[in-house]
Amino acid sequence: PYHNYFFLLDLQHIPQDERVSMSLKGDLYFANVEENDSRSDYCCFAAFPRLRTIVQKMPMTLKVSRSNFIKERKPKLLIPPESAGSSSSVTVIKGGVLLLECIAEGLPTPHLSWVKVTGNLPKDEPETENFGKILKIDQVTAADEGTYQCTASNPMGRAKHEFHVHVEEPPRWIKEPKGGVYSVGTNLVLLCEAIGNPEPTIQWKLNGMPIDSRTFRGRISAREISLTNLQLQDSAVYQCEASNKHGTILASANVNVLNIAPLILTSDGENYATVVGYSAFLHCEIFASPAADIRWTKDDSIQPLSTLRYELNKNGTLEIKETKKEDSGSYACWAANSVGKRAITANLDIRDATKLVVTPKNPRVLKSHSILLKCQSEYDSHLKHSFKLSWRKDGDELPVNSTQDGRIVLNRDTLFISSVTLEDQGVYTCVASTSLDSVTAESQLVVLDVPDPPEDLRLSENQNRSVRLSWKAGASHNSPINEWIIEFEENRWEPGRWQELTQAPGNDTTVLLSLAPYVNYQFRVVSVNAVGRSQPSKPSLRYATPPAAPDKNPENIRVEASEPNEMVMKWEPLKPVERNGPGLEYKVSWRQRGVEADWNEETVKKHSLTLRNTPTFVPYEIKVQAVNNLGSGPEPNITIGYSGEDIPDAAPSGVSVDIVNSTLVKVFWFGIPRDRVRGHLRGYKVSWWKTKSMLDGKRHHPEKHFLTFVGDRNYGMIPGLEPFSEFRLTVLAYNGKGDGPESSPVVFETPEGVPEQPRFLRILNFDKDSVTLSWGLPKKANGHLTGYILQYQIINETHEIGPLNDVSVTNRSTLSWRLSGLSSSTKYKFYVKACTVKGCGKPVTEEGLTMAQGSK
């Protein structure tokens, strides 16, 4: 093959456009000629690619003469030439390239266009080359078949040509003949089907030679060959050949007709094992012709296995479904055909199934806490060496080495996660595998955390004193939201300070907020679940309410303690959100109760007012009203307060003393009149001091003691007094300002009491039946001493104490005594106590003494 090309003699390309073009064959065409087309060096080259050779023709000359009259003319097709008619047929191979060419002459230069007139594709403009003169379709398919039309047009008219494109293809298979191994006496059918365009012709061959249908034993047609009652001599290579003008394809089928006894390909005595509940597969792969009849038996039985749990597959494999322990044993596979029979045995062991439990099951863990998952397993002891455990999270295997930060630690059958994060949530699966089974157990870890903050705060239903706030909940992290806390901040009085405004139940995400006037609000929302509070949401837009007169007056109006002839009135100021508007002041009104009819008034900005030159401790009616630039608060309530206190100016009268015993007295008095208290009565104080001892008449330096009795009362108990003494006592009233004057002293005497313990008790000497004791005076006699009582008792070795024996010493000046009539070799304990007319005091003791056997 060769290709023609037009060049100028110096091998310069000839410029091509709609007017000048080279055809597919290599000819040079001019739609119309111009003066500058005149040249003498047009040269045609023929290229032979395989020979790598180019042959040059002699140069050609084109001379264009000038014409005074250039006549415009309508298009005329040069390719295809008009002699070819208005249509032509084109055949293209499927998968090949379709090239359709139209070249026209005319003045002005014609424009070429293409459409598909018939066929499956839409009638749009296909891909073109060479300034629209060549239509090109790569990889042609059957869908490209149809009629294509080229049109050359200029203002003078148009010329058309139709190409009827036919797509043909070489043969290809739909069905190929399949060979195989056949038994004597069986039937054979070989199929052969191919398509192509033109439709292929089919020819059958036997061992490479065409089959003569007159001598062939079987039936033969274009699409199939069939043979009945196959014999050994029917073994051959059968071939099917399909061909058309574009090519030929050949398919072969090897047919082997055999007559052999069963051949068992599976080894004899194979050992199989599986676990309870799984299927067991015992293999018995057989080659036989004719096909063998297969049956399985167990242990010594000759009956074939034939229950629902046994299934015999086509390849001879016995499947035992849902195995039980009793399926262990020896099995035999029997194969027989008309030529002979064979058998093999197989042994089956049934192991215990592996069992797993993961604890805890589906735990719920607080974020940053820890969790230990344990995988408890049971498996057959025979499978110990192949037993393996691993962990997965959400299906992905967890690496055995712990994670980089050491938070997750795997230790064979345990999985420990410390400082749990939200990302740790998921399904954790323990996977146990042996050589025979694989089981899984899973636990779903749910991580609980405080909610994410609410989002997308919006304000609506704007009113002077209310607005609706709506929001979207953040993730609740597996613990439902119980409530919402709505907080506000205002930037006029306390910018940056967030305060709680209200709460809403957890199933709401909108609330109508009651607002105060004259506040520039912004809001935020906190969500609360069982774990805790979320971070606050981002703040809402600012929302300013218009000012109004105060809705309320100050509270806790009181008069505080002050100087006499002065009164300080105080109250709790309104909170910033209670001001309702600018210019807040307090209008204070007061009058003396029952004396003045008219109110005195003063307006102040602070939250106290001091009145001077008031009478001491008289009641006043007081009112405080909030006022701002827009008006006054409601009519205030009246509070009663008292002007400044002074100390009481009277002493209690009628003071008297009742003696209860030697150390306790009861004091009585008459309270001072109400108008002499000059304040709020707090109570009374009783003062007392010892003046002399009644025992020796000694006078004492007056050391004062006092007791306070709170409230309006007229008696009190004075304990802890010294017996047998003279005392003086006064009473005074006191209020918030201080103590009033004391009453005149009252003198009283306490009666005698019992003495204190003697200072000591000593043993001076002893013999086998007597002892001499010496003691000291009591520290305080508390009266006139009348004498002493000595006591003694036996103490034996088991520390049991015998009865007390008393000896009275009636001479009060005696300080020693000899006790006789004691038992020798006996241990005694001795006591002594002092006495007055009131009785005897506590004894002093001397620890045990063992009497001697003879005199000392």
C-alpha cells in the first residue's frame, strides 16, 4: 500500500481550508481558483511506508487567467462525483473506522455539513475533519448503521449526497461445543452457534476432517451434533467452524467414552473433626464410567445413612448437619457401577463448641472514667494449642500492643480503657478461634457525658416585656436532657455577669421569657442531663426592652440602731433589672405615730436617710416609694420604726432573795416601766459579790460575778455560791444601747454546807491487831466542824471488799486515832471524812495495809 501527498516542490505544505483541500486519495481540489493559485511547482509524492520509500512525480503547473466577469455559481460535488448519483453504499467492519468524504466546488466557497438521516443515534452533527469535508467515527458499532447525508451550501444553492452505511462483523461464538468424559451407552449432544454479518456458515469436522453426513452415525445439523448409545470408538475431537467473508473461527470438543470401575481419589482412613452444632464434611471423590452409585454407612451398620441431617452432594461428599457428640465414629463410602465397586473409610471426631461471654454486657460509662471488659471462654481441651483470642472495635481488629498514649490495654482476655473518651463508644467484640470453630461475643460500650451546648438561638414574638427564645439541642451523649437553664446578661449595670432567668423542661426547645423594662438583654442556654451541665451556648442577639415606671418599691425597710435623738432609715435598693428606666430615686415619707397628721417627705438617690433631733425611742410610720423618669412605683406599705435608743434610766425595784441551799439562791425583782426602758428591752443582769465568811468573820475583797437573763422576766437562779457566807446582790435592766442603773444592794447569807475532803490520811504505826491513823483539816469547812468519821474494811486477795465499819470521833479538834481489834495477817483499807451539822463531806482514803503477825 502507498499514500499520495501534494506538496510544493521545496516540500512546503500547501495551506488547506474550506476552499483548498486534499482528498483521502491524495488528489488536490479547489472549490474555486484565485490568481495567487497560479504556480508551476505543484508536486505529487507517493509514499510506500513498508519500503520506507517516497517517489516524486513531475511538477505540475496551474495557470489562472484573470476574467473581467466572475460568475457566482451554486455548489457541485466533486467527491463523490455527480456520476455516482445522489446516494452510495459504504460497508465498514464493526470496531473499525468509518470515513465518509464530500468535496464540493462553487463560488462563493461552499460550506459542508453532515447529518444522520436514519438509524438509532439522534440527528445531530457528528465529528468531522478536514474543514468538515470528512465525517469520522472510531470504534464503529451496529448502532452506527444508517443513512448519513452531506450538504454543500452557499448563497447560490446547495448540493447533497447520501451514504447508506452498513456495519458488518466477523463471526463470534454464542455457544461453543463442550467435550467431556462419557460412559458407554450414554447419549451426546454438542451445540454450536455463532453470529456475524453476513451470517456465518457452520461446518462440523471430526478429528480435523469435514463430516460426511451420509456416513456419520449420529444426527448432524448446522447448530448441533447428537449421538445415542455411545461406544468406545465414538471417542474423538469434534470441531465446529464458523466463517463469513470477514473471517473464520474454530472450536474443539474432546469426547472421551470410557468403561472403567470406580476409582476413589480421596485417601482411605482420613481423619476429620468438627465441633458440636457445626456441619461435618466427609469427602469421597470418585472417577467412574459409567457413573457410580455412592452410599455412606456408619460404624458396623450396612444401612446407608438417610435422615434429614445427612446430605450426599454430587461429588460424593457426605455433609452431616448440626453435629452432635454421638456423630463421632467410623464411616465408610461405597462406590459401585456395572464394571466394579470400591470403598474407603473415614474417622470423625466431634469436639465441644467454643463458648464466649463478655462482661459487663453493654456498660454505660461516664466520660474520663475507666472500664474493664473481660472475655470468659470455654473450649475443648483437644483444641487448646490452636485456641486464639482477639478483640475488635466496630468490626476493626484492635492491635495487641496498647495504643500510643497507653489508654487502651489488651491483655489476652481483658480489655482495659482508662480515661474513656466519646470516640471509645462502639461495639467491642471478643473473637475466639480454634482450628475447628470461630465464635464471637460482643458488648456495646455507651459513653455518657454532659450534653453539647445548645445551638442556633433565635428570638421571635418580640413584645415590650417578653420575647420567645428558641434553640436546637446539642448531642445529649446518651443521657437525656432533663432541663434547660436560660441565663441572661445585660450591659448597662453589670456587663459580663450572667444570671439565671428561668428554667424549662428537657422536652422543650422554646420558652416565652418574661422581661423587665429598660434592660439590654442577651441570652444563653445551658442543657442539663444526669451527668451534669453543658457548656453555655453562644449568646443570642441583644434585645433591648423600652423603659417604664417602677413595678415595685424597695423591701426590708428598717430603722437601725443610732444615737439618741436620731433615726436612720434604711432599705434594700432595687436591683438593676428592677429599675425599669433612667433616673431612679426613692421618695421617703415619715410621721410620728399618733402625733403628726401630715407626712414629711424627702427624695434621695441613695438607700438610707438620717433624721436628726427626734425624740428618744418613739414610733414612726415610714413609707419608701421608687420613682424614675417615667413615673412612680405602686403605693408603698407603711412600716413602723423607732427613733434612737438611750440606756434605761430606772433600776428594777423589789429585789429579794430566796435561799434554795448552801450554794444556790433564787432572785426576784420587779421589771422597770416600759417608758423607762428608752429602747427595746433586751433583758436583766444580776451581779453579786462575797462580803465575809460566817465561819471566821473575815471580810473579803469584793470580786464581782454576774449572770444575764434575756427577755422580759422577773426572776433568776444563781448557782455555785460558797456556803456559810455573806453576799450582796444588785439587778439592772439593759437594752440595745447599754446597761441601766443598778438596784440598791440586797444582803443575804448562805447556810452551812458539808465540809470538803480532809487534806490527807496517813498511817503512823501498826501491829498485828491495831493501827494509828492521822489526818489533816479540810481545805474548806463550809460550817462549824462537829467531828470526823473513820471507816475501814477488809480487802481479800480477789479484791472483794468487805462491809464498811464506822468509828465516830466527836471531838472536832482531834486529828489522830488508834483503831484496835483488827485481825492479824489481813489487808485493810481506811477512810476519814469531816462533818458539820449539815452532814459529812467526801472521804479521803489510804490504800490497803496488811496487818503484821507480830508487833513491829
